[in-house]
Amino acid sequence: LKLAPGAVLAGPAVLARSLRAQRIFEKWYREYDHFLVMLFAVSPARQRAGLGRRLMTEALARADADRVPAFLWTSNPDNLPYYRSHGYEVIGESGIPGGARSWYMERPAAG
């Protein structure tokens, strides 16, 4: 709940849907050491300036230093090519409450 104050503030229906979605995400969650990329976003006013690429490069450098794969999920199909450009591959797909699709992606560990 600490990570989702918006769902709590939005009311019981949104909170319940968010918790159901979280249970689905957890089914795909990796059971081995990995680096989780979570809540990755750049303000729309600052997009297309290379900030996202710099953030992802830093995140992946940390994963590489620990020699672990990186894992993420997205419900925006427009994000798939971006994440693929960083070496991620889709490892699964599912529906989530509210009718959205989610894609689960992993980038292999370095070296």
C-alpha cells in the first residue's frame, strides 16, 4: 500500500482493482535475484529529451554490476519497442482488472 497511495485515495473500488492487479503481477514476478524496474516515468513535458534513456541506462548499469537480470512490466503497448531497445524481451502477457493488457519483460544478466 505504501507504493500505491493514489489507489488508496481513489477509493475502495480502485483499491480493490489495484490489489487484484497486484496479485496477477506477482504471478509473473521472478523468484530469483533480479533488478526490478518499477514506476519508471518521465513527465510528459520533459519527454523526448533523453531523460528516460539516461534513467534506464543507470538502472541497467546497477543490474549489470550485480550480474542479475532486470525485470519489468508495462500495460502500455507503445512502451514495448522502447524497452526492447534496452535489451528486454517479452516473457509473458496477461489481462488485468479494468480490461488492460500487461506485458512482462526481462533483460538477461550481463556477462
